Amino acid sequence: MTIASAALLLFLILDPLGNVPVFLSLLRGLPPQRQRIVLARELLIALAVLMAFLWGGKYALELMHLRQESVSIAGGIVLFLIGIRMIFPPPEGLMGEIPDGEPFIVPMAIPLVAGPSGMAAVMLMGSNEPSRLGDWSLALLIAWGATAAILFSATLLYKLLGRRALTAIERLMGMLLVALSVQMFLDGLGTYLQISPP
């Protein structure tokens, strides 16, 4: 996997366009200056969490006695479920009920930006090819930077594209995520079948 393809995968998983309406509704009650501060804080927390999973994921797997294939299969299942929810969103939204007040860590940083699928994906990258942690960090920074740029221009995007266009883009990303999740699941299953005794 190249840095560009890893960055694209992570960008799709972070799903900034799908998060635009949710972020706007969460920040609606705050003054514009405070909105930017809260958004920057939540994005930095999400980046720190994802970096921690990227660099410490291998050791977490060893500590819990988990094989890489199980993380790949689990990551594929989680990605699949999130992709399905993006294509067919439930009435309460992608991540369920959103609490009132100024958000802190939950639900903006986790699970909207740094969700279980993102954590599983970076952990898988780090544990599969630990020699390329620098490459994966760069890919994560690129994906996070693009996500931050989109979320900071959320109000403008919402006015330009409208709810219908954003919903259509989110569903398209959901379809891509479903395809990626199936591939991740099959890769994990294939590796497991190769190394397991008959």
C-alpha cells in the first residue's frame, strides 16, 4: 500500500463530508469564535488518539494476545457496519443520540473522527508493516489535514452544496467503505486460512 492509497483509505474512514451536518448541529449553539476553538481541540484530540493507536497498536495486540488477522477481520466488520449506516442512515443519525451542550471528546473527537474503524485501520497498518510507521504517520497526517480543512469550511460547504448533495456524497463514501471493508475482511480471512493448520 502506498502513502497516497493509505491516506485515501483513512480519509474515507474519517468521513469528513458525512460529519459536516452532525458537526454543524453540535456547534450551532456556540458563538463562531468558540466553534473554531472547539473544532480545533476535538480534531487535535482525534489525531492524538489515532497516532497512539498507530504507534502503540502492535504492542496492544501483543498484550491482549490478538493476532493481526483477527484485527483485520474485526476492522472489516466494523467498517462494513459503518458503511451500511452511511448508505442507510438511521433516524437518530450515524452515531446515535448526540448529547446537548459543548462537546468534549465525545462524540466529535471519538467516535465521529477517530472512530473504531479508524483505530482498527491505523492499528492494522502499524502492526502489519511496523518498518513503515513513518509512512503511515504521513498518510494519517494527510487524511487528517484534509478532514480538518473540510470540517473548518463546514458552514460554507453546507451553503454551497446543500443537504442533498452532502447526503449523496456520504452515501457514495459509504459504498466505497463497504467495498473496502469486504476486502479487509477477505484479506484477514485469507491470511488466517494460510497460516492455520488444516
